[in-house]
Amino acid sequence: MGIENTPVSSIPKIVAASRASFLTHRTQSLEFRKEQLRALLRMISENQDDLSGAIKSDLGRPKDFEVLGCAKTCEFFINNLEALSENKKAHGLKDGDECYVRYSPLGTVLIMGTWNFPISLVLQPLAGAIAAGNVCIVKPSEVAEASANVLTRLLTKYMDPNVVTVINGAVEETTVLLQQRFDHIFYTGSTDVGRIVMAAAAKNLTPVTLELGGKCPAIITENTNLVDAAQKIAVWKSSNCGQICLTVDYVLCPKHLQEKLIQTVIATWKHSFGADPKASNAYPKIINKRQFDRLEKLLEAVKKQNTVVHGGRTDATRLFIEPTIVTGVSLSDEIMKGEIFGPILPIVPCENIDQAINIINQQEHPLGLYLFSSDKEHSERLLKETRSGAVVVNDIAVHYGNPSLPFGGVGNSGMGSYHGKYSIETFSHARAVFIRPQAHL
Ligand code: NAD
């Protein structure tokens, strides 16, 4: 199929035109922003099949839990824009002073998406940037070709071209794009490319939001409903073939609970995909050969260092990696060195909350940290003694769908956050306004 890359020579002109467009001040009006959000919502509603079809083509994901979320986000901003954007009153220093914080749009924002949720990781930040009154340049991931193509066609058709422009390409185009001056860069993708983005942004002192990689642990304790925990872990490890930044990367579990955990995970996978996931239409695929090769190499290392208790089969012709469970894992093993981003579940022996905290603190800060426990002291200790983008107790990744909470990482899992009012804060400058009554002559 292929993507039509934006000619490199045209990129500086496109960015200059966006910057000039911001200076027309049209996006300052809340009504104008709402019009654009309504256009985005219309685009999503009228083209659900095309958008879902592109995701299916890129990732083999049958159920669409991505597109509807984007529509909900547009609705949220349309319904709450006045309240989210209103000035925040502040104290004056003398009688008569009028002081407030005004949320001003930043200007021209670059939004760079990634391939694992190729539609929502472009449209979710885009909705927030539009709501905050910015002009946006969008760069979908070239890895998810069908999604990049449909986004380009639809955004060009539905959105005001002076407000949203799409640029397509791979490293060459992105490198030139990052040399341009933006007022903010919002990047979702790997930690390594996050460093490249931040270094490029530093040349122009452009602020960045970086939504980066995961390696999120799930902690199983004695005081938990083990079946519920195992079912949730199984679902998240196999959804999108484990290619989810917020999925459980590895499980910390006491030895005597491991067998029940393993059997329940296997039973849940069988329930979802039958006895042979390779024959199941419900089981997605690895995005491309590059990611497949990476995971296959990881599996080879796992087979040498650990015990594969379930799964382990691969098929390059179908980009198929079987949902796999691995035991006998220690922190120095290959599987624990980086984010897995695939359907392989390592179970690390961990007897209590002290050990869990110790293991977590030996790794980079995760994007999500999942605790399965009914003991309040466990969650209090995790909150106090570890760091992560989020903590979720007795579930996995559910905070992503709650617009009342900020979504983002810390340390190697990212910087900054978005969703709901946090998107408005991210894509605005909190401008101090201090109006003093004029002195009498
Ligand atoms: P990717 O290859 O699609 O890259 C992401 C973006 O970076 C794309 O727009 C791509 O064009 C650009 N890019 C790639 N290489 C570049 C380079 N050398 N120079 C400049 N730009 C470049 O995706 P990926 O990096 O494989 O992303 C997967 C990662 O994304 C995983 O680590 C995952 O955890 C993370 N992720 C994070 C979140 C989050 O919200 N925190 C969400 C989804 C995925």
C-alpha cells in the first residue's frame, strides 16, 4: 500500500504557514475551537468503519476499542470547553488589583503518533490541542501505514487546513520536521526516540510532552482475588498482542500462588482464542517483521535462560507470536532488560511487598504500576516508596479512560501528561494577568 511521504523540501514551508495561521488569532475563539472539535467528531462518527478497518489491517485487531474513545474525548471537550478554559481568579496584592490566570494557546503544536494505537494516539492529543486553541501539525507513525493513510485523507477532508496539517514520513522527514520551530512537541513512542525528540526541541527551547515506554509490573499479594487478577492480566497481555504501553509487562508473584495464576491465565486465553490462538480471528498480530524478529530473538533468549510453561510458538508468515508464560525469571535475564511489548508474560518470584518494592526500584520508573491486594497498607507503601506514571489497585490501565486523571509517565516512561483538564494545561500557557487600577494624577 505505502504512504505518500511529504516532500522534505516542503516541510519548512508547511510549518511556516501553520505559524502564520496561528497569528490570525482565529483559534482564540472558543466557538471556533468547538467548530473544529465538532468537525473532528463528525469525521470519527462518519468514518468509523474506515478507521476501524485501518486498525484491523495494521494490527489485526478485530474489536475497535480505540475509535469510540476518540469520539468520547471530542464530546468531553465540546461539552466542557467553557469551564475548562475559564480564567482562574487569583489574589491581588492591594485593594483594587484584579489578578487571574489566563490559559492561552501555545501556538503551533507538533503531535507525533506511534503505531500501537495509531488512530487514538494522534486524535486524543489532537483534540486536546485544538480545545486549547492551537494550530496543529500531525505526524502519524509511518509503521502503521493503513492508519496513517486514512488519517491523512480524513483530517485533510474534515478539518480546517489552517488549523490541522498532516505530515507523513519516516526518519528523514521527521528529522527535518524536528528542525523546525514549534511552540510545543507532543510525542508518543519509544524512550530512545523520545531522547531524539527532546534533543531537537532543546535547540529551539521548545517544551515537550513525552509519552514513552512502559515495563509495567503487576504485583500479586496473598490478600487478593487471584482469579480476578489472573483474568485481567491475561486479557491485557493478549489484547493488541501485548503491544500496549500500559499492559502488564511482568508479574511479581509469591511462589505458592504461581500455579493457580498460570492455570487461570491459560484458561482465560483459551476462552478468548480457543485451544489454538493461531487459528483464531480474535487474536491480533505483531505489527511488522521488525517487531516480530525482535520478539522472536527475545523468545530464543528466554528458552535458554528461563522455563516456558505455556506457548512459545511463532510463525513469521503470519506475524504470529503465541501468548506465552515464562517462569524462573530473575532481574538479570534478557526478558527483564527492556519493555517486552509483546504477548510474553514473565513471572518473577516475589514473596512480599518489601521484595516487590525493592524489585520495582531497581528498574526505570514504569508508566503504570498495578497492585492486586485488599490490604491498604500495601498501596500506601507503594505510593510512598516507589515512583511510576500511575498506580492502579485491583485493575489494569483503567486510569487511561478516566478524563479526571492525568495520563503520563515519569522518568524513562515520560514527562508531562494529558487527558481532560490536563490536556488543556499541557497545550496552554498559564499566563499571569495582573491589572492594577490606574494611579490618580
Ligand atoms: P514508532 O516507530 O511509530 O515511532 C514513534 C514516532 O517517532 C513516529 O512518528 C516515528 O516517525 C518517529 N520516529 C521514529 N524513529 C525516529 C527517529 N530516528 N527520529 C525521529 N523520529 C522518529 O513507534 P515506537 O517508537 O516503536 O513506539 C513504541 C513505543 O511507544 C513503546 O515503547 C511504547 O511503550 C510506547 N508507547 C507509549 C505510549 C504512552 O502513552 N506512554 C503509548 C503507546 C506507545
